[in-house]
Amino acid sequence: MSRMRREFAFNTIAAPMAASCSRRRGCAFLDYDSDGWQDILLVNGMDWPGHPLAPPGANKRQRSTLQLYRNNRNGTFTDVTRNAGLDIEMYGMGVAIGDYNNDGFPDIFITCVGQSRLFRNTGKGTFVDATRSSGLFGHPGFSTSALWFDYDRNGFLDLFVCNYVRWSPEHDVFCSLDGSHKSYCTPEAYRGDTCWLFHNRGNGTFEDVTATSGIFDSSSKCSHVRLRPGWLAGLAGRQRHAA
Ligand SMILES: [Ca+2]
Ligand SMILES: [Ca+2]
């Protein structure tokens, strides 16, 4: 056996993106304009109301939105967030890409703290918020991740959404490592929350089938979801914390 070690090096090309993206969460490659070149979507959170201005001394709150970068086909990307209609603030956590209306253009589902959002691709380089018109509005949660998959094989992608724990600013729990200063709590400090399954009716709308499908579990604390290769069933994972 050769003892030669193969070493690899990667050059960063993300500096222009990182400059304005301090609250980065999920990200995705998608060819939103169907030109055959993968584009990049970055998910951001945002400050809570009353959060101290950053950087200190600033007199204006920094906006933090989704960010979409179009592939220029030459190794560079252009920020097209505003022109694409995605210049929107939210407490974003994750992203799932899928063509839920089978028009050939990938659509975007953003999991959020609060109301998650569905953005329909118009096929003209822009997106429209379809959260309400699709029937997905009215489901606030601590939604961490999501998955598109056709569980009933009717030809339309259905949507599985992971929820972490029951939490809101109004019902926060004080945890501390030193007995005085507030720190992040482990999931054990909170009640769980069920994941959701939304059935795609095939007409641009979804119905909540969480209960009828057997998905409902109010003790769940789900941080991520993935499909096992060759399996229809998804695998929802619980975040583990060291004791
Ligand atoms: Ca593209
Ligand atoms: Ca679509």
C-alpha cells in the first residue's frame, strides 16, 4: 500500500458573500433560472425587536434578508436578491428546494422561528410568497428543517417540516452556566413539538395531514430530516447534547 498522502486544497470564493451575511443559517444550491448552472441561496436570521444595534455605535439597524446569488457561468456570482423578490427579513433556519407545482422551476421553502415561508418560482427570475395562497400559513413553530418528497406517489411533492421545541420570546426559559448570566438551554428545558406533514393537492395548495398520517407526536424535538436511499419514509433526527 502506498503511503503517499493525497492532499487537497480549496480556494474560497465566498468573500463577497460573507461580508454581508453574519447570521447565516441554511443554504442551498438551486438552478432557479433553469439555465443549467447552479445558483446559491443563503438563509439568514434577524435581530429580535429591541436587540442592541450592531456594530456598537451604529445609528441604523442592519437588515438581514435571504440572499440569492446567480451563477454568472464564469466562476463568479451576482447578488440578485432584490430583483428576485427575496429581499425579505425573517427568522430563517433552513431551506428545502423542490418544484411543488411541476412547472419545471424550483421553488423555495424556508423554515423559520415563527411562520415558515413558501416562495413560488415564477419562471421569470422572480419569486412570489405563496405561503398564504398555498394553505401553509397559520403554522407557527420553531421549524428547523424540511424535506420535499412524494409520499403518496401522486406526482406532486409533499412537504415534511421538522419542529424543534415549543419556544417563543414570551415563554423563554432562563438557563445559566454560572448561575447568573443567561445562556442557551438544552432541549430538555422545553416541551417538544410535533413535526408536520403537508399533502400536496396538485392545485398549488396543501392540506395538513399530520394527524391522519400518523406523524403527530407532541414530544418530538426534531432538528433535521433526511430520506434514506430507496426508502419512502423519512428519518427525523433529534439533536443530541452532551450532558
Ligand atoms: Ca442558474
Ligand atoms: Ca415550481
